[in-house]
Amino acid sequence: LVASCASQSALIPAGSTCSTTTFSVLDDFAGARRGACEVHGDNHVRIEIVPEDSEVKNPSPWFSFKLVSTRATSAEVVLDYKTWKHRYVPKTSTDGVHWSPLAENAVQVSADGHRATLSIPLGSETVWVAAQELMTPTVYEDWEAAMAARSDARLLVFGESRTGRKIMRLDSNSKSRDVVLLVGRQHPPEVSGAFAFFGFWETVFGDSPLATRFREHFQVISIPLMNPDGVANGHWRHNLGRTDLNRDWGPFVQPETRLIKTLLDELDRDGYRLRAFIDFNSTNRNLFYTQADTDPTDPVDFSRNWLDAARPQLSNYPFTNEARPTSDTANGKNYMYKRYGIPSVTYEVGDETDRAATRAAAVIFAEEFMKLMLQHADEQ
């Protein structure tokens, strides 16, 4: 009995299968993150949820694992965040593609937020459990190829990550000297922002008269997945260089962000003109970080006018425009404004904002963005 209890309380490290008598917990797939696992009974495990390295400061406690059983049972999984707190509504899938949030009564969060107990029914099918939908590098590869096939965008290799994963870019109309830059997924867990990126991009590269005219005037350079290493390894915040990429615009120490510097230097050298920058992210609500009135942009008041034009069409998508003075924080928004004086926007989507509403809103934001950009181009 003593030996049995000692065995059950042993911590099973990440990367090793953690098994009770009725199910197993695995982390052998892209995007997985499961800390040490402790078996507490036939149907009960505790999993430590910890970040990828000690430098992580942002509370984005990503988790992703599989539950495998051969018969009908119920798994009780305790997510132990240690000093961190529960943030994401857990989501489950039986194919790794289609996801649903766990029912509210199946998630019990401790009073201090440091633990969450999940009750998950199991059968003969594998069940994926994750903080957000799994949108791994393979998902991006498929989407990028499909978008290049159905639009006039060119799919190019932008460069490589720290571990040699390809970072891709989708470009249009390289002859135009006016450039719009779109960037996505600098932070691995920020999946809701990826839904917005897809909806926005697909609208800009659609076949509507507005989108066609926009691409005739503007070159659009887009990098959908800036941090493939972090996404593939289930990171909370960083690349494999223990760095928040959205705090490396300016220093450009990491290979992923150095690609941006090289791109911008080449555009400047060859006489191109950056006209707008949008960085797609996620946070706890829908918002846009834009320039303050003390930091005028060219075009003048662009971001305010853009968002004001979209707002009346988005009664089911509440959002705020949080204009902030430019600071010394080395993020994309600050860097692009300081370098070019252009509208430089961080497009944030709420963690749990409805995905269909997110995509629908992105369509409106893209349309109003294109209209206003073209209006200013016509006035010049």
C-alpha cells in the first residue's frame, strides 16, 4: 500500500505519458504544453502549468494535451498554475480541428485562481484539451497555400526562425511604392487575433471592386505567423530565444525580428513608402491600441476615423479605441510609428470573443480601412 501511494504521487515529467488506470495524458504533438503530471486516482490527475522559461512575465498560461481512453469514463484534471492564474476557457476537440468550450459547470476555478479542475467525459475517441484552438504551423501552411492559390498574392519565404522553421509572407502588387504591412501571431497563445487576421486578410485579398482597387494602389506585405517555434512548442509568450518578439522591434536581436528590419531597410533603400501597419494580437477584450493626439499621423487622425466608420456596423462586436502616447517599449506599434509617422495599430481581440463575430468584424474593419486609405490616396 505504501509503495502504491508513493508511485501514485510521483511526478511524471513533461514529454512522458502520464497514465491512470482509465486514461492517459499525452503531449506528443505540435502546440502541446503539459507540465509535470501527478496521478491522484483512477480518474484524477494534477498537471502543473508553467511557462517555457523563467523570463516570461505575461500571464498567458497556455496548456494543451490529449486524453486517451479505451472505454467510457470521466477524467478529472486539475490544472495547477502555481503562482500564475487561470485565464482561458478550456476547449476540447475529438479531431484536433473542431473545438468547443467546456461547459461552465465542468470547470471549477479555485478562489485564488491558481487551480482549475476540469471534468471531461471520455469514450473511445481521443480528446484534445487546450487553452485555445490549436492553430499550429501546419494550419498556417495549409491556409497560406490556399490563399495564394485563390488570390493574386505571391507566397514567399520571408526567412527562418531560430530553429530553421520557414516564416512565410504573402505579398501583392510589388510594383506599388505605397506599402501596408500586416503581422500576426508574435505571441503563441493569441489565437483569437489569428481569426481576425484571417478575416481581415481574406477581405483585402478578395475579388470585390473595393479590394481589387485597393490592391491596384497599395502593395500589401503580410506575415501571418511570426513565431512558428513558439507556437509549435506551446509557449506562453516567447520564441526559442527566451524573448517576447513584440519587445524586440528596435533591438532586433532575434532572427524572427531581424527579418523585419531587413525588410524595412530594403523597402526604404528602394524608394518604397510605408503607409500603415497593423499587428494582430489577443487580450482579455476587443480593443485597438493607436496613437494619441499628441502623436500625429500621416494621414491625420486615420485610426480614429477608421474605427469610427466601422463602429456603427458592429453592434454585436463591442470594442474600444485606446489611444496611447508613443513610449520606449520596443513593440511593433511604437517602432513603426517612430520610424515612419504612419498609423501604427495593435489590433487586439478578446480571448473568448465569439470566433464568427471576430471574423465578421474583421471584414468590416478591412473594408473601412481600404476605403479610408484609398480616400487619402485620391486626395494626394
